[in-house]
Amino acid sequence: MWQKVRLGSFLLALLVGLSIPSISLGADDGTITIKSPEPGAVIQGDTVTVIWDQNKAGMADHVHLIIDGRRQLPVLTASQKSVKLSLGEHEITVQAATKDHKLLEPKASVTFRLE
């Protein structure tokens, strides 16, 4: 029996240590691209409509909007959101999240000004 355990452990260690080039071990959670507003845009009024493309992959389920560094409610199905903000400069980040709302790496940010 000891021989079987040692042989099993050896085979497991051998398999874990193998490098298989055709398999990517890093998670690809898709991409996010902000289509509007353009970086540095000056928008008249107190409302901005953020439009983005999300190519979901891996663990990505939905996105979160992060406005001026503060996380907002998740956006589950839409690819755009209108947000009312104070006049001045703002930054909005659209970031991929898991079903458990854990933020993932795919994200895009844009800075703009409301006047």
C-alpha cells in the first residue's frame, strides 16, 4: 500500500510540475472599452451618459461604475448609464465584477468636465 501512495504522489507531483504551453493559467476576464464620453470632454449640464462595450469572459458577470473613486451600484445588463453629478471635473471607471461583486482587472476610465 505504501508503494501505491508514493507512486500516486509522484505521478501527481509530475503532472502538476508539467508545463503545457497550450493552456493559459491566467484568467481572462474579458475587456471593457468606454465609447462615451471622450477623454477630456466638456459636457453642458449636470448629467453624463456613459456608454461602454464589455466583452465578458472568465469570471466577469457584470460591471460596477466607480465615480470619482467611489463605487456605485452594479450595472447588470445595460451597456450605458446616465448619471447626474455636480458641475466640475469627474472620473468614471467601468470595472468588471464577479457574481459576488468582487472587482476584476478589466476596467476602463474616462475623465471629463460638466459645465
